[in-house]
Amino acid sequence: MPRFWEIRVFDSLEEQSHCLVPHHRMSETQVLDAARSIVAKSLCDDKIIRCYLNIRKGGPPRLTLLDERRVSPHPEWTLGENPHVTIRIVDKP
């Protein structure tokens, strides 16, 4: 049975887009980078920069909008807040 990366983009609870990519066409790193790019499209430059700050005292706090959060012991992640992206592996006949 073929396996796919399922990439879904939500604005609140409303699904904005849905994409299936054959699993063999993207690595885990590539699919997470693609999801970061999708989330970053909705951010202003200042917020993108703040996502890459190191964690030190002083200055603006680091944002975690581009950090992936694993939501399952299986390959399944979420990134962003609103909009947010979910990624998982699915089997399709």
C-alpha cells in the first residue's frame, strides 16, 4: 500500500489546503522545512527573525511559531498557531 505525507493547512479550524506527497519523494527534514515555509508566509519579517533568536536574557523573547511539535509517537507534527500546519504519514490504496 502506498504511503504519503499528508500536509494540511488550517486557519483556526477551517482547512485551507490539503496536499498528499508520495512518501519516497520527501524526507522528514524536507517535509518539515516545507511546513515551516508555509507558516512563514503568513508572518511579518520581525516575527520570522524572532523565531530564530537564541534563548538569552534581554531583548525580545524568541518565538516558537516555526518549531515543530510532535503530537504522536508516530510521524505526526504540527507547526504554527494561526494558521497552523499538520503533517502525518497516511496509507492510501
